[in-house]
Amino acid sequence: MLTYLIQAIGLGFAAAAQPGPLQTYLISRTLSSGWRRALPAVLAPLISDGPIITLVLLVLSRIPEWLERFLYLAGGVFVLYLAFGAFSAWRRFNDTDAAPEASAAQSLLGAVMVNLLNPNPYMFCALVAGPILLRAWRESTGNAVVFVAGFYGVFISVMAAMVITFGTAARLGPKVNRALLGVSAAALACFGLYQLWLGAIGGRLG
């Protein structure tokens, strides 16, 4: 059981710390709406990953090429839509008015959509977490529960710390806030274009 807990902690930290569309979306939402409204969005994997894990395990831990290609294309379009929203917030930003805010529920819904349309969780589950979870489940239910709880506990905690950190940085001043918001919009656009490119060429992760 300890072995699975150690693996869960390491994988959870690596998954949260690795730059990706979900992390970039959280930063963008934090800068535009504040960390308190963005913080509930870190719970998105608890909602979206259930169907992802089920799908991956049903296809024997391997995503069909056509589905992966579709996810790249759909995810790229959605992330570009988020980039446009962040860019619009950057253009409207001024030193006196508050940045446009989204509710906590809207932030959570957006994060769920990003995760569902992002191929990374599917590939991560199929190639890394899925096989470990299957082995743990075969050994005992307790091992599987420890692995899942440890992974998501660390994953969500690291993303929450990231949201609070960027929320604090945004308080350094409106110019810093606007600059960071612009950077997050550019990063979202890059992720969106990259996913569209991978979808167009039928690229595969790993």
C-alpha cells in the first residue's frame, strides 16, 4: 500500500506541475476573476476524470487514434475560445475598473470542459495511471483507493497552491495584473494552436 501511495504522490505532483491547458486556464481565470472565484475550478478533475478513466479502462488502456485526433481538434478550438476571452479581458482592462469576473460555477464548468477536451488526461490515464490502478485493484480494493486518493489529493493541492500564488502576484499592481493576463492569453492561444496542429497531423503524445 505504501508503494502505491508514493507513486500516487509523485504522479500527482508531476501532473499538476506540468504546463498544460488546464493549468493555463486556471491561471487565466485567477488573473481575470481573482483566486477566490477561480479556486473551485481546481476540483474539475474530480468531475471530468471519472468518465475519462472509465473510457480508457474500457478500451484496455488505449485511446483509438480517431478519438485522440478528434480530441486534439475539439480541444484546440475550445482553448482558442478561452484565449480570445482572456485577450478580450486584457483589452478591456484598466487601472480603475475591476477585471471582468466569472462566477465560481462558471470557472468550474470551464475547467471541466478544458479537461474533457484535452487529450493529455486520456493519454496519462492510458499509459501511466491506468495500468498502476488496474494492478492495485487486482491486488486489493484498499490499494486502489489509496492510489486514487493520494493522486488526486496531491494533484488538486498543487493546483490550488498555484491559483493562490498567481492570485497573490496579481495584487502587486494593475500593470502587473494586466501583463500577466496578457501572458496567460498568449499561452492559451499557443496551447490551442498546438493541439490543432497535432490534430491536423494525427500526432500522438509520448
